[in-house]
Amino acid sequence: MTDPSKAPESEPMKAEVDTEGQDPEDSTIPEKFPPEEEASLLEESNDKKSQANSLFASAQYENAITKYEEATSICPHYLDYELAVLKSNIAACYLKLEQWKEAIKAATDSIDGLDRLGKTEANQKEREEKQQNEEDGIEEEIVSSGAQKSAPAAIEETIAEATRRKRHEDILRIRAKALMRRARAKSELGGWSNLAGAEEDYKVLSAMANLSHGDKKIVQTQLRTLPPRTKAAQEKEMSEMWGKLKDLGNGILKPFGLSTDNFQMVKDEKTGGYSMNFSQNGPAQ
């Protein structure tokens, strides 16, 4: 069974930074570092990450978090993939420490970064395909039927296509890890909202084809056990909420010699609607 808390490795990937609403003149952080400086910062960040991985392997989780955070602060802010890996690793540490809220936040930060990267990659692919279509239109020529028959049946995958495919697989791999970690943390933390969120994450994971056999079993088990837990938590919180509303209503009605017991909600079995009845003496005993 795959341990969802195991710190993953990564390969460098690049993404554009989102500077919407930012004044370039007021910012001290460049939109992108020069290539040499970027490579130097990434190397330093990866060195910190390697130290953190070693600390994680020796169960020094708090020290590992510190090193991962150092790696995060050094890594160029627009490298969403590398940052997502670090955030996912931080979530793994918090899971080991059973600090569920912190694990949820770190895993969510990882997923958000991958979402930004996915949009960037999709936009880049669209631009490349548009450019290629334009070039094909310009260079298009009539090919004889004989030439068509002699052409290869399949086109080999280009280097760019292979790189894009590998990149997509890496993104899905880290997304699965971050979702597994967030879902577990939400399930452990409990409460209606968290349990419902864990269900949603496990539903997303159930549709992913890159899960290990062990992770698939975890997902299937959680999707069986979570719904009744979520429903019970919902009923409990709703009951508590109505109790607080009743106390508030009684405080307002008390000066008038009334209470919420003087008002009864009666369901119409034909329509399914409700009507409110007033009883001076409260509910019938």
C-alpha cells in the first residue's frame, strides 16, 4: 500500500506569474528572474528540500517543515509546480504531527498552485496549436493520392509533445498526493463542512486513473464510510443551531410572556409545506 504521507521527488518546471492588480513599479520582486539567477535559486531551494526529505525520513517532522518552508521562500514565486510539491510535502509532515488544520491549508495551497499551472499550460498549448495551424495553412500544398499512400501511417511523438505529456503526468501525480492528504486531514478533523469536503476530494480521486492500488482501496473505503458520518455531523450541527436559535427566540419573547413553545410548525402531508400555529398555553401535552 502506498503511504500517502511519503515525500515525493520533483523535476523542475516553469510557469508564468500572475501579476493581475499588481503595480510593477511598486513591486520589489521581479516578474521573472534571469535564467542564471532562476537556476541558482532553484538549485538552492532543491538543496533545502533534500535536507527536508532526509529529516522527514528520520521522523523529524517539525524540523522538516522548517526546511521545506525555507525551500519555499527561496524558490522563485512563479514556479508553481515546484512550490506545489513543497506545499504537498509540508502537508505530509502536518499529517504525521496530526495537525489537521495546518495539513488542510498546506494541501490546499498545493492544489491551488497546480490549478494556476494547469491554466497556464492550457493557454500555452492553445497558443502553440493556433500558431501551428497558421503555419500549416501557409505551407499547405496539394499532395497526390500516391504520395498520401506512401506517407507513414503514424506520426512519431515530437520532443515538445513528449515533454508536455510528462509535465501533465507530473502535475496529476502531485495533485493526487495533495488531494489524498487534504481529504485525510478533513476526515480526521471532522465536522459537517470538513467531512463533506473530504467526500468531494475522494470523489475527484475516484475518477483519477493514476492512483496506486493502495490509494484506490483507501478512496473506495472512504466513499463508503464518509456519507453516514457526514449526515450525522450535519444533523448534529443543525440541531445545535436550532437550539441556539430557540434560546435567542425565547430571550426576545420572554418580556411578552411567551416562548418558542407557543409556536408550532405543522407539516401539510399533502403539499409538504409547513404552517405555523400559535398556542397560548404552549404545545399540547
